[in-house]
Amino acid sequence: MIPPGHLASARVRHGRKYPAMVPDKSAPLSGWYPINSFPTQMQCSSALHAWSMPSHAREQFMIAHKDLKEKEFLTKALPLGQCIQSNDPRISIK
């Protein structure tokens, strides 16, 4: 699971201001987003580790995400990701 985002104050890039989404790691787990599921904690941890740094695995994960701002947010959020069991009482998966 990765934390939700919130808009940060406008940043300047290439002479233009734009708001950027930043992960809110202090949000309760009930507000976090599941990004994948794995049969074991070890497989989840391994995937999160691989997605948290520039790697072939992260590039493959990012292929499905076409929006550049979404990719920028995921690059920030993935290192904050956590492996949480689907029956953890702190979350409610619908």
C-alpha cells in the first residue's frame, strides 16, 4: 500500500508554477491505496524494495501509468510503501 497524496505549494519548473502531489505518510492506513497483492510478506517486501529505486522492476511497474504527474507521485510514494495483510483491522478493503 502507498500513502495518499496532497497538493503541496506551487513549485516552479521551466519557468512555470504548478502544484505537486506529495505523499502523506502520516495519513491513517485506512486512506492508503493498495497497489498490488502478493501471496507472501517476503514477495511483497521484495517488490516494494525493487520499486523504491530506479530499476527494471520499477520501469515495468510504471508502464501502466501514462500520466507524468502520476509517475512523479509514485516515484515519491513507493519508497514509503508498506506491506499490509488484507485482513489488517487498520484498513478496510472494499
